[in-house]
Amino acid sequence: MERALEPNPWHAWNLYWQGARGEAIGRMRQAIALYRGKPWQWAVQLGDWLAEAGDKEGALAAYRQALEWKPGDEGIAAKVKALEE
């Protein structure tokens, strides 16, 4: 159990904050694809990273996926609306 709580330098968020943004985005996409549930929070994070990187279409796709998994979420809907304007 303790080992699971240790910091992992390959974790997508760690990669992102260490400046390896492209690799972090790729790992987040992979994590979302492999996860059996509906990781809407991860999709929102991916959308945020893509928006920051200037990939508007990718960000919109991630936000729309998050909204599909968590319908009616006003925060996600606001992110979609902001990028569509």
C-alpha cells in the first residue's frame, strides 16, 4: 500500500509539471482509453492541457467527452462554450 502512494515521476501530472507536456498529454490520452470507467475528471484535465497548448479542437473533443460522461456539469459546459466562441 505504501508503495502505491509513493511519488511516481512518470505519472502524467508529474510529467506535465516537469515540462514534458507532450508526453504527459499522450499518457493522459492512453490512461483515458485504457480506463474501464468514465474518467470525466481526466478528460477535463486533458482538455485543459490541450487548450493551454493551443489545440482548440483537441481540447473541445476532450471537454465534450467529459460532458458526455458527466452530463449537465456547468463547469465543463462553460469550458466548451468558451472555446466555441
